[in-house]
Amino acid sequence: MKMFAAESLEAAKAMIFAEMGADAVILSEREIEGGVEVRAATDKLGGGVVPSEPLFLREARGAGHGRGSENPLYSRVRDALLWHGAPKRFAERVAHEGAGQNAIPGDSPEESIAAGLERIVTCDPIAARMEKDIILIGPPGHGRTATAAKLTRRAAVARTAILPVAADLDGTAGGAQLAAYLEQERGQIRTATTPDALFDMLRAARDAGHRCVIDLPSINPFDQDDMDSLQDLIQVVRAEPVLVMSAEGHPEDQADAARIFARAGIRRAILTKLDIARRRGGAISALSSAGIAFSHLAVTPFIGGGLVPAAPSRLAALLMEDAPGDVIALKGAA
């Protein structure tokens, strides 16, 4: 099952049949700003499509006992989460909360996942007009610099401003990387190559009434020296640490890393690379289990409009739709 957005119903149908084949069935359609949104499905389980109705209906027709036979919606929700790599315990808890005894008759699997997540996860978006400085933290390759650029561009669109600061403490040319993303805001970028220079820069920015988003060098959560240095820096900088975590990776590694960052005092996270990660359950479960709130979701690689505020309904959509059609409806959300 996938969601498609296009300028017209005919264009959406062309996309559907080109991607899903002639056997695709249109389930629903509705008008949205700038066009239409169409949901389609196929009963062919090849090609990486999330297992749909045939799987849970076979279970319901099976042994005649257990949650699957009593509530097919429970099985559908649980199976979708398991396909996405979520641990079994997390998948069953979301299914129980959203599609078990609390389910509303007529709920769709996506609505049930959203209801289950709403009782389990916390969503706490970062305001465009930030109340305090933010320091972006994360392992190598998880998209910290791109996220700093997206937050900067988002603030500009909201007619406010933040100073992007590249803390190039490891000599990896962080300022140049940030400038490559922010050509229009190149003159705003500040670069600090030593901790003392960073402290002085932040002090001057605060005295001038500016808020900063600080792109810190990568942190290996499994390296104790890295984590000790991080905690020392957080205490001195007096900025809110926000984890930037990719949806890619092994669920157990993601869970271990999230717990370590949570112990370091991190309370919010931005989930990245949702446009290329097909299985997202591990990252969502990891952050939730660590008690870290979801702030924003990076659903496109584009700097403008690349972040959307996290919400249970948006997380549910990402868990029910298979790439690449999953995030079409989310792109450009404010």
C-alpha cells in the first residue's frame, strides 16, 4: 500500500500503474492543495512492499485463537512495525495501545499506529523562533551539518534569524561544509576552531541578542572519551543538546546509542534520512525507549522545507508507507 500525490487524478494513476503495475487497486482519493492524494495497493508481496491484508487475514483464518484471530487490525499493525525493524516488544505494545482494546471501530492501520504511538512517544518540535541556543550532536554521517542548514533556512522563512555556527574543533572544515548548504546565508556563518573561540563567539552572539545553532563535530557514543568531552562541553556552552539521528542502521545499535545519548542529558532528537531509509521502526523504537522526544523529521534532502514537525500521525504514515511514495504528502509541511 502506497500514497501518491500529483497535480491531477490522471497523473496520479499514471504514477501508480507505472510503479505498482496494472494490478494496482485505487483505495481512496482526496483533493489536497495543488492537486490530489491517492492511496493504492496491490496484493503482490514482492518488491519490498509492506505485507498488507493477505498476511493478517491468513493469520485470522489460522488456528482460531490469540490476538491475531480476535483482532486482525492488531496483527496488521504489529506486522507493519516488525517489517520496519521495530523490536517485537515495541511492535506489540503499539499494536495493543492503538489496535487492541482501545481501538475505535473503523480505524485504519495507519490511524491505529498513530493512536498507539500517541500513548507511547513524545513529540516536542523546536520553535522557529528558538528560546535558547541549540547544539546539534550525533554520530558520523547522520546529517548534523545539513540539519543545521535546514534549521537556519527554516528560521529565515519564518522571518526570524539564527546564527549558524560551525564548531570546527576537529579540523574537518565544518564551516566550508555548512557554507556549501547555505549559499544565501554564507555571510551569517560563524566558525570556531577551538573551544575558547566557540565560547567567546557564543558570548558575543548572546550579548547581541542572537540565537545560535551549533554544528558540533561527530560524536561516537560508544567511545567513552568522546562522551566525557561532550558532557563537559554541554555544561560549559549552556545550549540545549539535540540529537541528530539517522533512520538508517541496525535497530540494536540505534537503541544502544539512543540510551547513551539520553544518559548524557539529551531530551530531543531530529530523525534524518527518512527519504532513503526503507525500514524506520528501529530508530523510532530506539528514541522512544530511551525517553527522547521527537522534534522534527527530515523527509527530503533539500535544505528548504527539509524538516517537518514530528507528530504521531506523521510517524504512523512513515511506518505504513513504503519508499519512495511514503513522504510525498509530508514534503513542504510547515
